[in-house]
Amino acid sequence: MTLAKFALVSASTMLLTACVSSQMPTSPASDDVDAAPPPPTVAPNDSSDDQAAACDLEAIQHAIGEPFDEAKVSQLQSDSRARQVRVLRPGDAATMDHRPDRLNIHLDDQDVIEDLRCG
């Protein structure tokens, strides 16, 4: 009989809890709650800041077809005015984020510069 009483008390408690929580307001209307911040401002894709920060590929096109060595990284970065450089060999994983100020140096299997791209 005690098990039956326990089950009855448990069921009653759950029902009362459900009734009380369903009567609670879903969103407080008090003034002490901060409002959500405004959404961030998104610049258009062709903003002049991106264009100014983009690397200059015309200045380094001569390097395509040349053998790659680590000494060329700083020279290509300087000549292209890139803020970052990423060297990509065949099969390398790369993030897909676009950074106009990053120079991507694409190499072939023999470490020859195959392509140069900003982004």
C-alpha cells in the first residue's frame, strides 16, 4: 500500500508542477531586462576597404612558373602588399574564408608556382 501512496503523491506533484509552470509568463515584462543588442552592420561586398586591403597580383605575375623556395614568400608578400601569405601544395586542406589581403601561392607537385590568388 505504501507504494501506491508514493505513486499517487508523485503523480499529483507532477500535475501540480505542470499547472503552475503553464501559468507562468513566458517573457518577463519588467524594465530591468536588457534589450537585445542591435544586429551588426554588414558592409557591401564591394566596399572600398576590401579593395584597398586586397593584395596586388599584377605586381607578382612574373613569379608564376618559377621554382618556389621559402625566400620568395617575403618578397612576394612585400611586392603584392599582402598582409598574410598561404602556401598551398596539391592535396593541402585550406579554409574557404575569403581574405582579400591574403596572398595564396599555389604550387604543383614539383614546388613550381602554378598560380597566385588573393583571397
